[in-house]
Amino acid sequence: MQQASTAVPAGPGAVTTVRQPELLLADYHFDVPLDHKAPEGELIRLYAREVVAAGKSAAERERLPWLLYLQGGPGCGADRPVGRSGWLDRALDEYRVLLLDQRGTGRSTPANRQTLPLRGGPGEQAEYLSHFRADAIVRDCELIRRRLMGDRPWTVLGQSFGGFCAVTYLSHAPEGLDAALIAGGLPAIDPGTDTDAVYRTAYPRMERKTLAHYARYPRDADAVRALVRHLADHEEVLTDGTRLTVPALQQLGFLLGTGDGSHRLHYLLEDAFVPTADGPRLSDAFREQTAAVLSRAATPLYSLLLEPTYAQDGRATDWAAERIRAEFPAFDAGKAVAEDRPVLLTGETVHPWMLDTHAALRPLARTAELLAARTGWGPLYDTERLARNTVPVAAVIYHDDLYVDTGHSLATARAIRGLRTWVTDEFEHDGIRAGGRRVLDRLLRLARDGRDCAGRG
């Protein structure tokens, strides 16, 4: 076990790895404590990629302020840039950007079915993963900031779960922030809004998104009913080894949270079946594309840590999405088919049956069960400190966002002093990417307007 000699990350310095058109990329590695409450204990390694505009001189690059990008998830590595485009294009006008692979993801010390057995059995694995929530990620960021910048603050841009992390940052280390920009990621911070409450608001959104999709593509309702009938009588295995059950099929509704997701779902469904000697079966194309949507091979931490992301009241999450689904009988696909009703699709939910159907999760089943039963999750947000916030904060809230409840986001916006909001139905949850330069540009202007107002006050 590595022992830490200092609270500041060790790790080698930056090494330039790639010069892309208009971009200069550099690798950074940082060693940080697994448990920030035990800084002299075991270390894990984090990876981050610096991105700067290649057209600037070395001296100009050194003078640029830093912008830290926190990816959505949990359990997803940072974006891999290819050229200068989208939000990154706008950021590079005035920042050097750090794309952090949060702990357990990407090129950071991995945590998946292949590596977690090195920790020991399921109990040891669950204990290890209990250190992978937003509070630990923020402490990682603070150690990295001090390594790169000393005492100077930086700007954070948080997408989705990255926005949750940004609010945790404002709660626990606001001195490290020059500004916080949040895209579709204002979490419920009221201690009374537990994991159950998150999913009680989620299922009605899933219903609305599904029915809107069927209104756009009416024949898709028939296509989904045909798939449900087929899966009731046939076992189908996707190309990654995942068993496609009816509840797994319903999770294709995950696509409906993005701007082009409804169209992608439609094209997927129209190629579902091919004739065979044994009658109609799922086409290889459908099986491969469905596996790509449903697979958790690259992001197992998403399934293991999604519900703990919302936990801060000490209680076990206890498979909240599965329990709360029972309160919404309209999602019973078999009954919907029998009554010739539209089959409702689900979105950002994790269920215990996935530990059996999803090939990449089967080896982690007991670990996931222990995390779902775990109690003692601590608070991620300090509502009193947020009410006294002095950091400029701007957030875009997507109207009827599939993944993050608009009502919860607006309540949180009201609870954070000085936060400026932009509520829009122009984009879905992926607006920071789909909107090109526009979304980040508006967030920056809102944050600066907020700073000016605070200065005049």
C-alpha cells in the first residue's frame, strides 16, 4: 500500500502528449488519499488532461486562468476532445481547461469488475467505493488546484453529476472557486428530499417523455409492444452478454433525455426484427445497438453509485428506484400490452435485477447489494453555507429535464445566495454539448453579471 507523505498530490508533472489542430493537450497524474480523513493512508492516482488553444504563445498560455470541467455520471470519465468545438471552443477563448477523470474512471485508478477483486471480497469492495462520492471528488479537486495554482481559485464547469459536485464544492471549499457554472446539475439539497423523493418525481417525467416520443413517432408504440410480446416468449441475449428482458428493454427510455435521443430511439426500433428459420428474431443490428445503449461495461460505477449520489440522511438507499416504481403501476409493460396501452419507458434508474441481466455487473452483484444496504451516508451539502454564498454561480436548468427534476433544481437555485439561473426548453439534458458555444457563453455572462451586481452591492 502506498503511503502519503503530504496532503498535496505527488505524481509526475505534465507531459505534452498530442498536438491536435488548434489544440495542445498535456497529461497530468496526481496521487491523492483514498480516504481524505486519513491523508497518510493509501493513495489512488487521478488522471487529468489539460487542453489549451495552440494559437497562443507559451507565455500567454501560462497567464490563462484555469477552468476545471467535471463530467456527468457518476462513474464516467471526462470528455476526450477531438479538435476545437462546442463548449470547449468557447472555454478556450480565455481559459486553460482541465478535464478530470474523477476517481475510478477513465485513466484514473480504475474501479470495475476486473480491478475491484484486487481489493478483496464484496465487503472490502463496498467499503472502498464508499469513498467515491462527490465530497471525495471535491477534496481531490482542491488538492489538484493547490498543486497547479497554489492559493489562486479556479472556475468549475459541472455537467449533470458534475454540477452536483460543484454544489458540494460551494458547500465545503468555496475558497477554491472563482466561479461555478452548472449545466443541468442542480441537485436537491433539502435534507427532507431523500432518494425516494427523487424517484417519485422521476417516474412522471419518464411517462411524459415516453408519451411525447410516441406522439412524434406513433408507430413506435406498436413496435415496443411487439418487442414486449416477443421477449415474453423468447430469451434474447445482446452482443455484450446482457439478457434483454422486458424491464431492460424499457430502459431504452434513457435515450429520451438528450436532444436527438427520440430520433435515435426511433431508428433503433424500426430495425428490431428480421425473419429467420425459427420465425422473427431480434436483428443483430438491433442487439448490437441496444447493447451499446444499455451496457455498463465502461461505466459500472454509474450503477453502483447512482443512488448513493442522492443519499445524505444516513439511511440506506435500498434500491429506491425499484421500490418507488411499484407506486406507478402504469409502468407494468405486460399489463400495458394486454390492455393495448402504450408501454412506458424508464430513464435514469438502477434496479437490482440488473445485477443478473447485465453481464458487466454480475461479478459486482454482492458489492452493489452492500452499497444499497449501507447506512451512515454523510451530508454532501451545507445549506447554511450555501445561503451565505459569495461565489458567482450561474446555472442552466432544462425545462422538464428527464434526469434532474426541474422543481428540485429551482428550489436549490433559490437556496444558494446569488445564483443566477437560465431556464430553457430549447435544450434537453445535453445542452452544454448540443448548444455549441452558446450555453457556456451565456453561463459565463450570467456569472459575471452576478459578480458585478455583488460588487455594486
